Amino acid sequence: MSNLLGAEFWPISSKSGENVENFFRRLAVLAFETGLANEVKESISRTHVELQHDSCKFSNALQYFVDALLFCASHIPYGIQK
């Protein structure tokens, strides 16, 4: 199914903790790359002053996203539960 959607397949287990940390790291990298690529595309035609303002907004949005990921990751149970 993931191949049909053009998506990555990640077998993870919240019960054993298998691949959970790696999955969240990959998710953060993909979000950062996508955000950065979009920012570059949108900023090509802007002036230097506008670019500085936008990079500040992007940094704030990126920090919010990283905080959200860390919050989610910290609430996933690790280890085998009995």
C-alpha cells in the first residue's frame, strides 16, 4: 500500500519501542526538508528585507513543530509492557 501511495513504510511498535525513535527522527527531517524547500521557492522573488522577516517566521514555525514532535515522542511508551 505504501508503494501505491508513494510513501515510506515504517514498521513500528509502541509496545516494544521498535523503530519509534527512528520514525520520529525521519519525520522531523522530512518536515524540515519540505519546509526549507518551500521557503526557498517562495523567497526567490522577494527582497532582502522580506526574506529576513520570512526566515524569522519559518524559524518560529520550525521550533513549534520540533516541540510538538518532542511532546509526541515523550508520550509514546517505550519497552515491553506487561
